[in-house]
Amino acid sequence: MQAVRTTPLVLEALSSRLLLESELALWRHVFLGGGQSSVRSLRGRLFLVYSDAPGQGWRSSELDLFAGRFGGWHEALGDATALLAFADGAAAVRAALLLQKLGADNGIRAVLTNAECTVAMVDDAEQGRRRVLVRADGANARKALRRAPASTLLVCAQAYAALEALLADEAHGVLVTTEYNERSIPEACVTLLPQATSAMSTFAGLGSC
């Protein structure tokens, strides 16, 4: 990502995000305590994973650690939706697939997309230098998340174009099917395969050799 000028519009978007996430202490520090001058902005493409994990029992602190293991970060969106942001596409794919597998019992859904984003770098007294995503067009991804079947990862067209080969290499224990959106651009639907059991076998009950 590249450094860009921190404009009043970026600061207003940062204010809205901090209030949405109930980060009141950090908001006061930035906008009332002189911290505004330390805000720095970056712009570039990010891989974004939207997930309903918070509504399926995942705590915010767990998602923070989970995203951090893959070099990204987590942000709550205020509607039982989590956003995991990554600069690296491979990390985003691996994180999304692992989140899907860890949440198999609860049918966690996720959408992976790729977008041009603005990130504010903010000094937080408790967490140090923090990244806050202030601009990203995620409306379509969030609509797709609400429509997605349980235990499904949808890979939107923007991300699929960049990650098709990598997705094929990483997708173990899942079924990857290609679909076409309304503009005839390929997308992918990743579904967990059922766990093999003796009841599923044609030769169930015959014993092992």
C-alpha cells in the first residue's frame, strides 16, 4: 500500500468507523485529545473476508488473534459481521478456508473479495499503532454473505480472477465450483465436503481387512 494525504473525508470516515465499533476512548484520543495530527493514511488493494463468525460464537478477541496469525487484522462491523483484511491474497485464502473448517459445526459463511481501500494508521495507547479500514466498497460482499448457504465460502469475481490457481492448490477437503455472475464473470463457491463415515460407505458393515 502507498502513503497518501489524510484528507478531511478520511478523518470523517475514521470517526464513523470508530463510533460504529464503539471505540469511544480511541475516538476521544484522536478527535478531542490531539491525536488527529498523528493519523497517517495508506491506499491500495486488499483482500477482504466478510464472515458471520461473530453471530456463530466467535469473540472479537479470537478473531483479532486469528487474523493476526495470517498477517492481517480484524474489524467488527456492528451487525454480527466480521471483516478480516489482508494485503496478501494467499494469506486471505488460507485464513478463509481455515475459518470455514473451524466453524463447520456452526455453518459459518464467508465472502472473499478484493477491493481498493483506504486504511488509517492510528496511535492507540492500549494496542499501539493500529490499522483501521475507513474506505472499502463492501456493500455487495455483505449482501452476498446474507444470501450464502451455511458452510459456504463465496469468492467474488475480483478475488477469483487473482486467486484462481492458488484456490485450487489450497482447497483440500472442500468442493470448489465455478459460477458466473450477472455480468458473465466467473466466481467460485467453496463448500465443505461431508466427513466420511462408515454409514456413507457402500460396504458398511462388511468389516475391515
